[in-house]
Amino acid sequence: MAVPSFVDRVTLNVAGGDGGHGCTSVHREKFKPFGGPDGGDGGRGGSVILQVDPGLTTLVDFYHAPHRSGANGRPGEGNNKSGADGADIVLRVPDGTVVSTSDGDELIDLVGEGTSYVIAAGGAGGLGNASLASTRRRAPGFALLGEPGDRRTIVLELKLVADVGLVGFPSAGKSSLIAALSRARPKIADYPFTTLVPNLGVVTAGGASFTVADVPGLIEGASEGRGLGHEFLRHIERCSALCHVIDCGTLEPGRDPLSDLDVIEAELEKHGGLAERPRIVALNKVDLPDARDLAALVRPELEARGLEVFEISAATHEGLTELSYAMSRLVRSRRAATPEPEATRIVLRPRAVDEQDFTVVHETDGWRVRGTRPQRWVRQTDFTNDEAVGYLADRLNRLGVEDRLRELGAEPGDTVLIGDDDNAVVFDFDPSVPTGAEHLKGVRGSDPRLDQKTSRTVARRDAPHRLKRPREDGKA
């Protein structure tokens, strides 16, 4: 099986690293067995970052390794030791890479050296019990779990960044022309479809430097999948100008410069988005017998269409100086007409004072609670720990989730689901249940052995929460 050397479209699976779990620990030393909580926080998971590297021209690295992920954060430890953050992974992509979702929604267009984008953020680390301690919760017997990193499937599509695109039939001499104009050295041979990958060359003329791209494989029906053109038409979308390279020395029946031009123009029109690009025509191979006469014959009709025409020979370099200066004029004109990008302005849109952090809707399965904060809190909760479940219930109560459930008519025993359909945690709504583990230890998160006034500590109570711990069926 042949291994491709040029790849301009890949599907990539990326995953940010998971955050490390917080640690539950109590400081102990001689003559002081209960010195207070000292569990450290978990480390942040590593992110997956895309960054433009102008030295790359292909996505072939991702073709061979389509799964990339950041490192997981380390868990916290006792003695207030925080876990190490997971290492970010930087994926270098060519200039002009378009990043889209698997559904085709464009996320970002990466253009310009050093441009970067966090495609999959690492998860936040969980807080240790030392960070959860307060005057009201002196010795938390739990810690928060680290959050999972983002996981997504994306599509990377390369659109070469070039100023002038060379278009034409196979064997029209596009590769020879780009080799004659620049230091690019593409494969050249006397048979069709020699060029299987786009080639880029840098040309200096008329006081300007610009890039020229050779777009291979355009034939009639290219936009519909014939030949190779449907694979590479996207590479001319960024070009400031187009140069038709027409073979005046072809011996194929039914072909002539005018019909070749019409065929290629029809394919460009079907591809779309190129109608406003300026065009010039290079009548190539005028060094061959009869080719110069044919070029002189069709030139008046091409000029009558409003096209600037040049008779050239990529083999002998005849007419290339005039052609390169014409390309330079088009590029400089396009650059002058393109406004400078404005400085990025940061727009702050503060959240309204009365805007809710969650929504509650009644569905066939029960009451569905959605929101960034409730769903994050659920991910951070260790449901094997009663005290942690009680802490979650108190957070939801302070946020107003339980009040909202009562307002909407929730009854004891109703099912409450927090999260999306494919990843929800199921609770039973019950206003009569006491909060968390307070019936075991007094105030949730406190330890009577840390307080001389034990009787007063045990007597204190928090406001009761309205959610039991999740049902045995766990997640919906």
C-alpha cells in the first residue's frame, strides 16, 4: 500500500488531559495527631494546541497518527502538595489550515506564522480538602475530583496561501513554469498527471516578492470528481490572481487554446467563489513548431475577452520576464486594495444580574437540570462519599436549583437529572432528607476532635438539602 507524502485533509481525534483529583488528608505529627486538613489540589490537564508552522506544507503527520491527547494532571498529595500540571501538546500545522467540526462547522482559519488555537482544553484539577476547609467546615472528609478534558473530533483542511495560482490542463507546462520562475523543483515529465501535489514557489519581480502555486490535475469534470482537480481546487481559493497556462503545442484531438480555457473556466465557476479574481493567460510552448503560429492566431480573441495575454516558453524562458512583472502588478494591486486588519478589540459582555446559571425543564424522564456550574459540580463529586454528596447538594441549594424545582411543581420522589442526555446523574427529589453526613459528624466537614466545645459543634446543623445521593443506577 502506497504511503502518501502529501495530505491536505485529515480527520483528527483530540483530547485534553484529565485534571488530577484533589487529595483528602489530615496532618499528623507527634503529640498532634489531628493537625487539620492538608490535602493538596490536583494538577490541571494538558491542552491540545494547534500552531501554524510556515515550514510545513502537508498534514501527513496527522494521517499517520490521527489521535492526539494532552497529559493528565497529577493528583494532589498530603502535606499541602499540589499535583503537577499535565504537559500541553502543540500540534504544528501548515499556514492556511482550516479547522472544522465533524459536522462541517468552521471553528477557525489558521493563517499567519505563530497563530495558535486551543482545540481541546485540559480539565481543571480537583480541590483538596485543605482548599475546601473554612471556619464552618474545619475538616472536610472529602476532596473534589479532577474534571475530564475536552474530547472532540475535528477536520483539518489545508488551503495553500499563495498569491498567484497556475491553472490549466495536465501537461500544459505549469510545473515547468513554476520551476523557471522560482527555485521550486517539482517533478516534471512528458505524461499527464505528473504533478500529484500542489507546488509552491517564491517569485521576485517588479519590486515585490510573491508566491505562485501550481494546482494539478484540472480537466473537464474536475469539480465533480474527475481527475485530481476536485482534490486541489480548494488551494486556489486564497490566490489573489489566476494565471491560465495553456498548451499551444498539444496534439490531442478536439483540443485548442480557446476550448481549453473555456473548460477550465467552467470548472472554476462550478467550484465557486473565484469570479472576481483577476486573470491573465500564458500561451505556453511557443518554442515548438506551429505553436507560435497558433498562439498568434488565438491571441486577438483572448484579448477581445478582456484578458492580458503573454506568449511564453517555460523551456527557453521566452516571455517569462513580462509574465512575472504582470503577476507582480496584479499582486501589488490586490494587496493595496485589501485593508489592513484592524487591531483586535476585546469586547466584555458582563452577565446580567438576574441571569440564571442553570435551567430546569420537565421532560418525560423527569426534571432535567442543565447549566455550566451544576454540571461541573457533578463531575467534581465523588459519589462514594456521603459527605461529598452533601456538599454537592448544598452548592445546588445555594445556587437556587431546589427552590426552582419546587416552584415548577416537583414532588417528593420525582426524578431529577443533572446533565445532558448521554451523561446525566440521576437523583430522587426528597425535601425530607437531612443534609449529607451531618447525622454522622455534626456539621458536614467538621471533626469534633478539633473543637474543645464538642457538644456545641455536634448541636449545629446546616440547612437541609433536597436531593438524595444518586440512585444505584448511577448515570442515565
